Amino acid sequence: MTSVPPPYLPGHGLLTGRTAVVTAAAGAGIGGATARRLLEEGARVVVSDAHARRLKESEAVLAAEFGVERVTALPCDVTDEAQVGALFDHAEERHGRLDIVVNNAGLGGTADVVDMTDEQWDEVLGVTLDGTFRCTRAALRRMKAAGAGGVVVNNASVIGWRAQRGQAHYAAAKAGVMALTRCAAVEAAAYGVRVNAVSPSLALHPHLAKVTTPELLEELTAREAFGRCAEPWEVANVIVFLASGYSSYLTGEVLSVSSQHP
């Protein structure tokens, strides 16, 4: 069975007045779709990415549509503690508060364990797991000090649960993101902050198409019950749910955004 995506849903003001930070938000992937959905729901959004040129382009497009007062951008390499601190300081200084953080930055690759180098392993875990930790820590420190609650949403992956050849480093990183999410949630509940994660299976966007073979994409798509990849905005919809008051009693959870079957 092959289905077509459902209609794109309009915003309902679920996040009016909130300030959100989204990492790896340049371009047409999950981060970019999430930034747009947060804006459509009324939030002020700070978009960030390690790719300064693409980030500037994304900022211009979003600011033209939603207003310069609601969109700002700051380049950030999540492997650099100083840049992470500067990003979150910027959000608070620009908008006076920090309510939502979406940790979307991640890095993949393909190599069998017997061929994988230390450098390949370290690079993937450095961005995908360590970067998520670093941004989560920065967010929680500021949210705890502010005493006004908040939400952190991490981007994991079904590969954190399931095996796929050549993906040991990425799978380990995403399983780590899941564990980090659960532990941070238990700690942050004491000061009213919720921490959850989404776990997408396959959301197709131009960057993924560039780094994945057509054969692998066809194989992965065949596992999806709907017979198609998710649209990035379909994942973003679940992130918006986790960021909103509709999930007020949900913390420490990893929500699978998938129609994949074994």
C-alpha cells in the first residue's frame, strides 16, 4: 500500500508567547519544518545551525513570512560549549525567556564496526549524543534558574531500538539520546520542566537523499506500513504536541513517529 501525505494542518496558537530554540534548523529537514510549525503556533523562534550560509537563508525566508521580531538566527556548532552557551544566552537576551528547546542536531554515516575508525565513531557521537547532552544541560540550567518551567524535546530515531548494518555509531548515539531523555526528565520534573523525545523512522528531505543510496531508501520505505516516507512536518507536528500544553503530563517518554514494521 502506498498512501499520500495528509493535508497540512494550520496552526492553532498553541505556543503563543513562548520562546523556542531549534538546533540544526537550516534547510528542509525536520529542524526546518519544526521551526516553521512552532512559528505557525505562535512562538518566537531562535533557529540555529552549524552551516552559517544555509542558516542565513532560512532566517530570511522565515522572517519575511512571520516577522523579524519573531525570528532570529545564530550559528552554533553543538560540539563547542562556548557556542552553545552563546546560543541560549542570545535567546534569553533577545526574548526575555526560554520556554522550548528542540535538540535536532545530529550526524550520521555508514561503516561496519570492523572497518569503523575511532574518528568516525567520535564524530557521530560527538554531534548526535554529546551535542544533545550539551544543549540539554544548557537549557535545563537556564530553565531551573528562571523557575518558570519549560520543555525540552530531543530528536532520537527508531534506529536507537532497531539494528541496521553500518549504523553502530549512529544507533549507539540515538539510544544514548533516549537514555539521556529519560534520566534528565526525572531530574527536571522537580523544577517543572518536561523532557521528551521523538523517534522518527524515515522522514525524507534533500540532505538525506544526498547521503543515502536509492537502494537503501527503497528498502527502508518498503518497511513502512503507509508505503511512503514521513514528511518532515509530520514529525514536527509531534514535536509541537510535546512542546504544548496538550502533553502536560508527559515526561521521560520517547514517542515513535513511524509506520515501520519489522
